[in-house]
Amino acid sequence: MRTRAKHFLLLLVLSGAAAIAPAHTAGADATPEVGAKTAPPDAPKDLKRLIGEYRSADAKLTIYEAGGQLRADGLGLHQASLQRLAATRFSAEAAPQPKTPVQFELGPDGHAASVTVGTSRLQFEDIGLEVVQQIRAGVKSNSGQLRAAALAAKPPEEPTPKRSFDLVDLASVDPTIKFDIRYASTNNFLGFPLYERAAAYLQRPAAVSLGRVERSLASKGYGLLIHDGYRPWFVTKMFWDATPESAHVFVADPSQGSRHNRGCAVDLTLYDLKSGNAVEMTGRYDEMSPRSYADYLGGTSRQRWLRELLRSEMQAQGFAVYAEEWWHFDYKDWSDYAIGTATFTQLSK
């Protein structure tokens, strides 16, 4: 899957949802944890329950944590510090403006349901979930027919590639790499399996580089958790055909192919070596919201530090992050390869 920041407003206007504006506003003062050698402590639970995106008909607000303190961005506030007055009551320090009262209201689950800033009330919204629900509503019920049509289609013609395919099963690269192949399960943005089996492949140079990333991370207490690598072209076609036309901006155009199709893109996150659990990042994998941006200023200090650790380790080995997806990295030589069509069943033979 791919996203384009400039298209968020278009999609949500078409769907009747509240408008979303890009959150590419991170500043040095918003992320004092960047550059730290060790991960910041996690934000206290009583603050984490207030963190998130809030919306009204004509306004938006991001509440996040930095340096153990809540901050607010939006609604006339620019990365403003929130001084705590009570459990859910704060004061926004936004010089030269006077202090602005900020009051959160908790829902039955203990998480913030709304926030009132001055006289403006905004609702907490899981924007990424809302967009996925819209896309799933457009998926045809007969996934088998959808798959058959995609397999029968042909990818675009291209010039002869500089390099031949040499895909490597990432399970053979390093035994500490873990896998959660979402497109082989129902746990993906379409809601049904697209791969015949759970596996991940990359072109050999990219796979070797990924192994170096894994070994470097191990010394810092982390490992890689892979969600996706090589993606057969027919799956890109399925994404396109199964997604509502108003949401086509979020999936790769099969007439162009994708870097996943070329075996040079990988979707991944970090896991903690001690616990074996995936770390918390600023947003979910494949989430269609500003929280997916590689420079989204929200979340917690720890989440942003971990996101930056993943990015710096991948970049050191020839990968570049995709600006709208913190989990998506392209290998430097992706343009040397053709669009791949082999299915996972064919690759296993």
C-alpha cells in the first residue's frame, strides 16, 4: 500500500468525513528526544490516555508527549506546552497569547473522548481506522473472483531491466528476524488474505543489507519485525480493483507497478529482544492517516525515538524511508529490476 499526503483531504471530502490536513510540522523543539543515545522512558499512562488526534467540523488538534509533558499543535496552538492543573485539566502555554484552558473528557474505556480548548470542543477520532473502514466497505464480497481477474491481467511492458531477479527468503537471512505477514492473513486493510502463504522476499543485495541492519540493532536491544517484502504484481492489481475509486490515491497504480513488485521495498518495524514484542510506534502499520508520516510530530517521545532508530539504521544500509509511511523502506537499486509476477506458490517450488 502507499499513501500521498496531498490526497488526504480529497478522500475525506469525498467520503463525507472531517477534513484532515497534513501533519508535516515537526520541529526541533517538538522532539527533544531525537539524537538521544538511549530510548526515553515511556509516557505515563495518565498522559498516554489523552494523546491522539481531535477533530471538530472546522478544526483539528494533535495532543502528544515530549519530554514527559503534553503538548498541543493546532487550533491556534503551535507545539504549545500544557501545564497540568488537575488529572484532566491543563493550561496551554502559548506566548504571546494568554494561557488557554484545556479540559479533557474521558470515555467509558478511560481514554479521552473529547477535549475543550478555550470554548472549542473537539472529539477524539481514530482517523486511520475510519479510512480503512471506508475502503473495506468497497471491497467486493467475492475475493476469489477478484483474485482470478488480477491473475489473468498483465503488467505494463518495460525496457529490459539491468538486473535479473534473485529473490532471497528473508527467513534465511538472520534467525532473529521475526515475521508478521499481514497480507497472508485477514489482518490487513482489505480484511482478507492476499498471499497464499506467509513469507517475505527481497532481492539479494537488499536482503544482505537488511541482515546488517538486524545485527546492528541487536547491539541496541532490538530486532526487525517484517510485514511485507516482494509483492507479486497481481496483488497490486487486487489492491487497485478492490479499493473504492475515491480511495485509489492510497494504492499503487498497477499500470506503473510498485517497488514492492520489484523486490526492493520492505515494510517493517522493531521488536524488543527481551520481551519479543513489537514496539509501539506513532501509528499502526498500513494506517491511512497523518500518523503514518515519517515526520509526524505526535505520539510519545519514546515512539518517535524508536521510529528514528529504525530509520537511521535502515538508511545506513542503503534504504530510504517513504515519506508518507514510517514502516516502508525502498532499497537504493530498485529501478534496476523489473516488475515481478511470480506468486508465493511459484516461489516456494
